[in-house]
Amino acid sequence: MLNQIVNSTDQYLEKFPKHERKKIGQFFTYKNTAIFMTKMFKGTINKDLRILDPGAGTGILSGALIDRLQDYDLNSIHLVMYENDENILPTLESNCKYLIESSKIPLTIDLVKKNFILDNEFENSLFDSNTKFDLIISNPPYKKIPKKAPEAQKMLNVVYGSPNLYFLFMAMSLHLLKENGEMVFIIPRSWTSGNYFKTFRKYLLKNGEINNIHLFINRNNLFKQDSILQETIIIKVSKSHNNPEFINISSSNDFMFDDLKRFKFPYELAVSKDENSYIFLPTNQSEVNVLKMLNKFEYNLIDLGIKLKTGLTVGFRNKELLCDNQCQEAVPLFYPCHFNEGFVEFPVVTDKKQYILKNKTSLLQDNKNFLFLKRFTTKEEKRRLQPAIYLHDSFREFNYISTDNKINFIDTINKNDNLTLSEIYGLFVLFNSTLYDKYYRILDGSTQVNANEINSMPVPDRNSLKQLGDKIIHSNNLTTYYCDKILGELIHG
């Protein structure tokens, strides 16, 4: 049954190239991935089953699910499919007809040729308990839309900034799910952290429970004939208000699932306990142990009166202020290229202009001790967190400095409070350690080091930071090995 739909999808892909489909966020699921997704449904199935596919495409996911249900003892299946792309509707209509004719179980299909979000009410559903859905399966569109877009305006309860359609589809689907019903989505990982998704995470965790998450280690080739660099996961959510004891985590290198690995992850470790409601996604027991170890610390940077901030100067917006040489009217401008073996080296040989005129006070910061962190890394780099110590004594001739937008810096929140030399070195121990680098990777799958995530990470108190700093100053050893050693001593007592 599924093979026929896959063949028709391949024919459609030959007609409509990737760049056309990308405009509407349309990417198709591989057959193996569709079958894997259907196997995540484990709950009690009603004799008369109602299924929703809110972004049907050619019907691959619906076809895979109907195919799997053929061996169940069911009276009937009613499938509601949403699709409003006129290019794909002829293929979908043909596949719907084929499914109805081929199903051994009486199957009815309601093909709704409308916008899924705009056709449904979010706060007050038009569906009663008898017309909501038992199962929902979806590969929703991946497309960022303006906050003023009608879909975003309709779902303001879960919107912050410019939302992506995929999580609006998830939120609406959860709303339309029956109590104890189940939904399985293949979506980007990006929703698990970051401010833009915070209201959605809170809605999801309040109204549903996460049962399963599958992680793809290799991001390439997860969708038919498309190169998607977005890190993608499969997630199963049940409509329930009781958190389970564990989340079932699985992982594979790619969509073939040949190297499938599974383990159970304690639910209490899966969600951060602060207001951000971050979702942690470890891939093995070793990474779970990382979370357990750092969660022993009771504070975060904000609790200590410390904060990671983003560099002040966006170069292309301030070209007229940048200059090559030192002069009385200019101060140093620090870039990632100034990071060198744990310290800041300045100036260096580079094509960047390394000074900035003092015309804009908003681009200036007091010259005092900082810990710098690179803001951007690549997937190929061994470390996501890359710190460098900045000491004001090395630049005493300047009252002010500036930082490029591609680096972050750690400073005190209160202007009258300065980080001591020992505290700067202590912070270096944390962010140069293997534990903190692994923790951040579990928390955030992107290559960007975000201030909100760093500021929420568990850290020791300021006295312990000083003790760590004193040890590294005394030893003059900034290696990751030594940072791991003294941090481990602190954690394990």
C-alpha cells in the first residue's frame, strides 16, 4: 500500500524542484522514516478510529499508518487530511482513492483543501470529545513566518517573535487530540531551547507528555531529494497531564535505522526546572550522567549576579567607525580571531579593522576583566564552548573597549561589582571543561552559543569559582585536562 504512494511522490518530485517546494516549507519523508514513525504509536486504539494528518503532502505518513493498521481489529477508520498546495493535490487525491480501495478496514477520508491553522479554532475547539482525534501523524511545513501573519495572530498564546509553522502545527494538533490520544511528528530540534519557543514549550508540557524522542546523529539526507541542514528529531506526545517516569530516547545515524540505539531517560532530568522549560536530549547514558553531575550545583550565573552578554558591535552596521590603526579617538575592538590558547591576543595579523572610534557610547564597555566566549562554531569543531580570558591590566592605556557581535562576554550585572581575577579564571575552568561543553551540546543542538542558555546553566557559587580560579592561577595550567580534574574534585567533594 505504501509503495504506491512512494512511487507517486517520486513522480511529483521530478516535476517540482526543491527551490519551489522550499518556498512553502515542503519536504517529504522517506519510506523508512514513515514506517518508523508509525511504530511509535503504542496506546489503546479505539474500534472506530479517527486520524488526523495536518500537512498531508502526497500522503506518505497517512499511507504508512493505514498500512500498519490493517492487522488491527477495527470497525472503521476515518482519516482527515489537510493540504492546500494546488500543485500536489492531484497526486494526493489519487493516493486517497487508492488507500480507500486497498484498505481491508472500512476507510473514509475527508480531504480538507484549506489552511490547517486558519481552519481550526485554537482556544475553543469546535470539536467535542467524540470528534477529536485518536492519532495524529505529521511532517509539518518548516517555514518561518512574520508575527503579524494570520497563522501567528491566531495562535498568540504560543507565539514569541517570528514563529515557525512547524510548532504552530504541533500546538494546534495537541489541542485537537483526544485525552490519552497520541501524536507523532518529525520536526526540527530547535524548539527544545531558545526564547522564541519558550511559550510553545510551556504549552506542550502543560497539555501533553513526551513519551518518545528519536535523534538523528547525521543531519544529511533525512528527506527525499533534499539537503536539510536543520537538526531533525521525531517526537511522540500523548494528551495527558501526568508526566511519565521516563522518556524513551532512541538514536540512529540516518533514516535507515540500521544502528538503532535505545535507552530510557528520567523525565525529571529532561526538562529544566527554571522558567525556560528547556528540553534536554542526551543520546546515551554517559550524557545523562553529565546532566546529573552538573545539576548538583544550585545556582546559575544570574543568581550569582553574573551574566553572559552578546558583543556590542555589528561591523557592517558601523563601517564608518572602524579603523586599522590605534589613535587617541579609538579603542580596541575584539573578534574571535583574538582568541589564542585561553587568552586574548591583540593585535593580530588579520584583514579585520581592529579599532573602533569612540563616537557611539552604546558600542563601548568599561575596560575590566571579562571572560570571552566564541558565539559561533562549526559542526566539525571539537568544542562548542571556546573561552578566552581578557584581563584589563593588559590594556591599561584604554578606559573602554568594544566587542564584536560574534563573541559573547561574561560580566557582572551590577556595574559597581567587578569580577575578580580568581573569578575570571574560575569561570574559565567551567567553560573550558569537558562537562560544560557536553552539557551545552545536550541542551542546544545549534552551533551558536546563546546567552539565555548559558545564563541558565547550573554553576557553583562565587566562592567556589574563586577556589577553582586560584588553583589554575597557581598551576598556570589552562588545559582542558586540568580544568576537568579540578572541576571533578569540586563536584565529587
